[in-house]
Amino acid sequence: MLEQYEEAGLSLLQKAWSFNISKPNIHYDLYLSLHNESKDLVSTFTGIGNTNSYNSFLSSLSDTEKPSQLQIDFSPQPNTSCPILSIFSIDEKLQKELDWTEKPNFCLIFWGSWSNTCKKSLEEIEGILEKNKGEWDDIEIIGICLDDSAESVPKLKNVKNYWAKGFQAISDQGLEISEIPACLFIRNGVIIEKRDPTQSSFENDINFLRGEKPLQLIPHEGLEISSLSIIEENGGKSSLSLDWSGWYYLVLFYGCSESDSFIRQLREIRDEHAHWEEKLKIFVFFDEPIVSNENYFDIFCFDENSLEIVSKPGLVLLLNEGKILWKGSTHIENIGSKLKFWLDPVPQLTNSDYELSKKQVKNYMVSWKEKYPHAPFPSVLFTFSKGIYLFHSTPETHSVTLTGKYLQKYKHPIEEFFNYLSSIFPGAKNYSRYDPAHPEIQKGISCSFCNENIIKNQFLCLLCEPKIYLCPNCESQGLHVHPLYILTENSSELDEIRWGYCNVLLSEDQDGDLHKGVCCDGKSSGCSQEIRGIRWKCAHCPDYDLCSPCFSSNDPLHLESSLSKGHYPWHIMMKIPLKIIL
């Protein structure tokens, strides 16, 4: 269903790449409603870049190229060059350029004097710096205040204090800092890591920066991996050469203590999905030798300094043909469902299959409606999803859901309809909600004006208490000026009424005889325009209105149009006059 968008999506990603937007991808969600034949495509573009690259990219897009949503991560990214920064002394007398040449390692602490979180975090950092005074001479630790004014900025101890003239001034120099406190660790002008000091150990982060470990590759979707360096049990190093002809699932740990539960989960997954044996190989890497009597996985010890991939503890990679398709974490509760998405994808629903199945369901709807004439039409939604990356794409998935809010008395008919739906679309989900009935509106016995018994149709005032009922003759004479419900012989389901006088009053903004913004939903002559004069509003449907000619018309087109919109002859209609007099 989404093949037609792949070429345009890939073209958009290539354009984004040319504007230095890294890791671009676009996700398509196509929503098709069986009930009203509506079609809605939502395209969400995500990527990483700075403000300048984003603005240039955005201005290059035509209206047809622009996705529904653009989500760009502007934060500093590891393994990217840090721009030269111009900052100022607190007294504003000295301007300094950070060009990353004075020392090999830099730690930039971004903060604001107005933030209590910053103050608490900085107190802890200052204690750590005091404890390690004289030991970290190879690293330049700089505090950069992002206050708009330097008038009342306090100085930090044990760090060099500077002021950046606010967030925007830093952003204008190509460095986006959106949250504080934040620490940037820079080696030889390259950003190694960005940390939130409230969520990590500042001391460990500094020691990592000073560890002289070589720059390593941060894994991401689409990256190709050629080989892995490992340490053999005898202590020697070698390269693990893989032909990558198939699926590979790699788990990287930084210690053995945290691996037990996840390894146990992997074993259960392997046992449950024995058919994956031929196409899935699991490699578990540890940073120290371990003893294992299990033959489920190939277990290695890796050398963190020579491994091509740098990872946080518990990184999980799924590869196909040497290319990373998915990056996750061992903290994910159900890793099996992620593997199943790739290894056992749901068979794709083609356009012809969809049309055939839709026809079957619609044919069933006819007989179902004959059986339950007063039940509202079930709302069936088809969702088709697909992700496109520069070098690969995800399998197209689809889901079928029954949604809507219904009265409790319709639960059995709706469940019956869902049972048929799930027989056509296995895996369909029922998200219907069932509410208790609203207070019933009783029909009147006699007219409140002429006191004659009401035989067939009658009119009920929306506003008056005690209730006022009118016979057709008195209503036609305009004896009552408030909005009225018309209750016909077929109006038996009075507890379903969704609309009351409050909705009517709030929706009215009259100009002369025109109901502004309210269009007729009929198909008779002169319709599909804003209603003038008397307005007839359905009390059941969220948005169904008729002008007087259409309401009185027996035009087959009118009936056909109303049915297509979920409006039925037994629905209660409200008569809304030109002016509402309270």
C-alpha cells in the first residue's frame, strides 16, 4: 500500500543528507476508514542537525515534498566537530575564543544562575573538582553561564568562568544547548559525549575523557559493520570475520553482572522460535572472560579499545547482510516482539487484497445493519506503516482496529461485527468503548399549546422546564421560539441523543438569516452551502445539518448522502430557528 511513497521518501532523505542533516529517516502512516472512505497520510521526518542546516533544508522543500511533521534533534552529537566558540569573562571585559588547541581535552559545563537544578548539580561538581585538584591538569574545565545578563552571575570554584550571552548566542555559533545543566566532553575538537550531570557520574565521565581510548564508531541504523576485534580465551587478539549472509543479533555488555536476566530471556526466545535457527545467529560479547556451559550462543570477550563499536551497557544490534537494521537496549521488556517484527513480518496486505477484503466486510455490513437497524455503524480503521532510511527500509506493517464509543446496549451487535471482522483480518483489535445510556427523553402525550393528543410527529423544546411539546400544527404557526427536537414515530432510541441546547447556543454565530460556518449535508438543489433560515441539526451525529428544503425533500440523493455519512431516518433532528430567544 505504501510502495508509491518510497521513491519520494528516499529522495527527501537524500536531499536532507546534502544539507548535513544526519541520520535522516521518514515514517509513513496511512489511515483508511472503512466507514466514511476517508484517507489520511501522515509522514514524519526525523534527523539530526543544527538550526542553519535545518532552515536551509526546509526552505529547499516544495509544498509537495514537505512531510506532515518535522522532528530535528539539534543537540550536540558524539563524533562531530565542535564549532569554535566566542565567550566572555563575567565582567565582560575579556572575550575568549575556544578553538580547542590549548589542551587536548575540554569539559564545558553549561548552566544558568536561575536554575535550582543547576545550583545543586554544580555544588556536587565543585566538591568533585576540589577532591581531584591537581590531578586533572590535562583537561580544561570551563563553566559557561547562559544567563541573558552577566550582572549577577556567581563564579564557580575550581573552573574557569565565562558567560555566553544567553542560549541564542550559543545557538548562533552552531551549538544547540536546549537543557541545562549539561556537560560537553571534547577531545581534539571533537565532541566525545554530552552528559546530564544530574543523571551521570561526573567523575567517571572525566576519567573516561582522560582515558586516551581511541575514537570509536557510534552505531546507528543503516551503518555497515565489516568485522569485530575480540580477545581469545588465551589472551590473544584476533578479528572476528563474519560473512554477514543472513541475520545477526549482537548483544554488547560492559560487565557480566547485568547480563543474567537478558541471557535467560534470549534462551526462552530461541526455544520458542526454533524456526529462527537457520537465519538468526546470536553473539554475546562480554568485557571479561566468563564460563558458560550453554551452547545456545557464541560467547566472546571483547577488547573495548579495539572494538569497532562503542556502546553503552546493554546495547543490542540486529543486522542483516552486515547492516544495522535496529538498535535497542537489553532493558526493553519484550525483545522477542522486536525480533519477530523483522524475522516473522506480517504478510503485506496489497491494494487488491485490501479492496477485496473491504468489499467482503461492506457486504456483511448490509446484512448486519438489517439485523440491528438501530445500532450505529461500527468504525473500522486500517493503518499501514513503513519506515524509510537512507540505506534500508522497514517491513510494511498493517493493523485493523474497531474503534468508537457506543452505548452498552449495543455491545452484543458490535462484538458480533468484530467477530466477523477478525475472521477476515486475523489479528484485528477491538478498541470499542461502551457507555451507559444517557437519561431518556420521554415523548409527550398532548400538545402544550392546543392540548390535543399528539398522534404521530411531535416537537420537544430543548430549553423549557417543565417540558413543552408541540403538535405539527402549532409548531408550523411558530408558537414557540426556542430550538426544538422533532420526534418522529421512528425516534425510539431517545437515550442516544448527543446534542443539547448548550451545543446549539455555542455553535451559533448568526449574521442576518445566515448560520455562519454551518453547511447543509444534503444533496438537493442549492445545498452544500451555508444554511440560511431554519437549520435542522441531528442530535445523534457529531456533524450533520440540513436546510429546510433538504429536510422536507424526498430526493433519493438526499437519502443516499445521509446514509453514507452515518445518518439514518430514525435519528432525532433539532429545529434551530434564526434567532434563539432565552
